[in-house]
Amino acid sequence: MSDKIEFGNLTIEISQSDSEVIYRFVGDVDEHFRQKDVPRIKKPNITFLLEEINNFNSCGIREWIYLIRDIGEFGKLKFTRCSVTMIDQINMVPDSLGKGYVESFYAPYFCQCGGEVNRLIDVTANLGQLQNKQAPEFKCESCNKTLEFDALEESYFLFAEGALPKAS
């Protein structure tokens, strides 16, 4: 089963199986987002796919927090493929995670040969480094030099302190 909801600059695609519901967010979480219109589907696993979240504004984050608080009561909430914007939001407003946890996220890197690139980081595979606020090392695909992390590690990886799944 698949469903789609649109809120101005935000689309949410919902798909589900017997044990999981996936909410894929595309666009901006802003004043058009109405969390009460997002169906709450009770499944053991609830996944938010967030690589295409572009922006939040204050109205959007308020609605987001209400959604996260509510939907986290329906199953184990996991955030995956979080965009850089999403991680920035989580770090500024820790309630953005509710009872959920981050499984994977994008982080900003830079290389002299090609500029800015985002790299996907798996939290479990890199947990020690992340909790020590150290960026995992990546090589540039073009020149094979080590990429430079393009943010402040101490602030970008703040969310990792509570990155492990929370006990139910």
C-alpha cells in the first residue's frame, strides 16, 4: 500500500509492509505542514526517510515536534538518510527526534578538486567516532585525496550522544 500527502512545498509518501511503515519526506517543512493530517499507522517499525528535507521554518518545526511526539507512540521510530538540514535541525532542537534515533545521515565534506560533497554515514558503523565528535574519513572519488569535514565536528555530531536506539 502506498499513499501521498502534499502540503505546499512538502510531499510525504507513505508505504508499508506487515512490520514497517515508511514516511518519505520531500521538500520544506514550513507553515503549510499540518501534522494532524499525517496518518498515524501502527507498525512495529516506523521509518522516516529524510534525505530530501531541504528547509525548516519555525512553524514547520513546531508541527514536526508534535508529529514526532505522537507517532513515536505507535512503534519504534527510526530516522534514516537524514539530510544535512535535518541534522542541523536535530542539533538545534533535540525534541526533533522524540523517542526516535538516527540510523544514517549525510554530512558535509569538501575537496579542493570538486568543492562540496555530502557523504552518507551509518551511525552504528561509526558510533565510536561520532560519540567522540570525530568525522569519519572519506576519499574524494575524483582525486582520491582525503575529504575535509566541512562543519564544526563538536556541534555537527551533538545528536550522536543519544544516537543509539532507545529501549521501549
